[in-house]
Amino acid sequence: MDLTVPSEVRELGAAARKFVQREVAPVAERMDREDYFPRELFRRLGEHGFLGMTVPAEFGGLGVGYLAQAAVLEEIARVSPALALSVGAHANLCVDNLARNGTDAQRSEFLPRLISGEWIGALALTEPSAGSDAVALRTRAERAGLGYRITGSKQFITNGPVADLLIVYAKTDPAQGSHGISTFLLERTTPGFSVAKSLDKMGMRGSPTGELGLDGCLVPADHLLGKENDGVSVMMSGLNVERAVLAAIPLGIMVECLERSVQYARDREQFGKKIGQFQLVQEKLANMYTDLETSRWLVYAALDSVERDKRNLRASAAALTHASEASTRVALEAIQIHGGYGYMRDLPLERLARDAKLLEIGAGTSEIRRLIVARDLLGPGFAE
């Protein structure tokens, strides 16, 4: 496996860095304080090609791989993990999923509006009684004339309150359990769709999260994504790619925290010395760097893995588990190094710490991801 970052990925990362400083930095604090979603940024992200990076050029994308997509998310996450989360939910969970599993007609109809940022996308899987146990969902899709009627509810859906197109999972044959799930494309304007509640979160504020209602939503048969009752295949490959790509968000958090802490340790004086001269501060910086670099290589390995096999779960689960937990540690250590200043909202460190925690919960909790890794290591017969 070649872990050298290609020049095109570095160039995209540099372009994203400039965009983020110019467009995102001025609104990052407002996003957190007001739980403000800067929808207009999606159009500008689209203009720069950042919303359809993995989509083939024939459908308006850049046709680059997951490493490039992750590099852009990392740059956004340095300034606003919340925006990075919404962009990831849009560009990976929805757009990439549609590009991989959709028909040519579906891709032609929906991808241009999503890639341009005119529309915002989301993925609706989690339910009030089906979180980590994703296949236990209760939302039903029943045949109705030339389409399907979907009834149920979804919970904790990133971009849900603002999404124009959602990828929705529902059971079409409950008797088959996980083999009776199908995937649908649902437009926001469909009668029966509603945002039951926009949720108020500890962190990732400005990335809308909602509880959604599906009250007999009639979806045309040509909005079925993939084959009927084969939704678990779409689901698992999508979750695997999601974990690998979204693991770039904790990387961005760690890079920002480490750079700020190194600079502060060089500048801050106590007891007649720069605090960087104290060995306990040096130990913290060394540990932060080690957490960042071990996470980076696990994430890069996972991104390489999903390019080759989207159903190989171990690498992605391990990468997101390690990187998410490391980002929480690094953010808290950055606050510690900055002392009282770090605890104040004048600096973004306390926001980065709050944002980091979500990555230990979303895309399968750390506990579930550890089970995935362990069971893959142990092999058949250890699923329970």
C-alpha cells in the first residue's frame, strides 16, 4: 500500500484551506453560538467542486477518490467541524451513495443539483429505537400502485431539517429481517414528510440534526435505490465508506489543536520561562502529535481499503474509533495547555472539544466499532 499523498490531493487540500479561511472562518463562531446553518456556503462549495469529488465527471463531479474527499473535510474541520460534518453527510452519505448505487436516470436527475449545492442531501437511517442496531429499523415501505408508501420516523439525522433529498431506509419485507430492507430517494416536497423537531446539541452546532416524520410518503418505484430488499448491502458499504471518510474530521480537529498548542507553548511565559520548556508540557505536545500521526495513518489505510473493497469493515471501524477518541484527548489537552484562556469561548478550543465528542458516537459508537473489529479478527461463529 502506497501512502504517499498524490499531488492532486495536496492541491485540493491547499485550495480547500484557502476557501475555508476566506469563507468559513468568518462564520464559524456564529454557527456555534446561534446554531446557525450557513446554507449559502453550500453553493460556494459546489462552485469549487467540493460537493461531488467522488462522482464521475460525466455526472458533474471531479472523479477523484476518497483520500481527496477526506483531505477537504480535514481542512474544513480545522475551522468548523460542524460544517465538515454537514458537508460529509451531503457529499459522502448522500451524493457518493447515490453515485455508486443509483441508475443513470437517478444520477442524471439528482446529482447536478446536489453537486452544485442548489440542493442539500442527507441519509436517514437511525430511528428512535434503532440506533447502533441499524437493521432493527421499523420504518415500513409498502407497495402502493406504481410506487411505495413509506411510514415511520427517523432520529438524529444530520442535515435532516434542511435536506432537499434524503436517502431513506425502510423495511419492505419485515419477515426477512435484515434481508427485507430497501433504500429509497425521498424528496423534501413529498406529501407526508415533516421535520418533527430540530435537535439542540452539545457540539457540532450549526450542523442541523433532526427528527423526521414519514406519514405515508408516496415514492415512485423509480426512486428505489438499488434492488428491493437489498438495502442492507447499500447500507453496509455506505457505513464503511462513511467511517473512513468522516474520520478526517477528527484529524482536522487534532491538527488545529496541536498547532495552536505548540505556538502557545513557544509564546506563553510562566515562572520566568516559556511554558514549552517545562517537561510536562512537552510530554503533552508529544502525546498530541503521536495521537495525530497514528490516527492519520490508520485513516489513510482505511481510505485505501474502501477504494479496493467497500465491504471490508475492519480498517474503517478501527480508524474512526482511534481517531475520534484521540481527537477528544487532544482537544482537552490543548485546553489544559492554554489554561484559563483555553476554557474561555474567545478561543475555539472548547468548541473543538465539544465537537470532537460526537465522532465517538456517530457512524456507530466506539463500542459498536470495537465489536466490528473484534468479530472480524475472530471470524465466523463470534457474531454474538
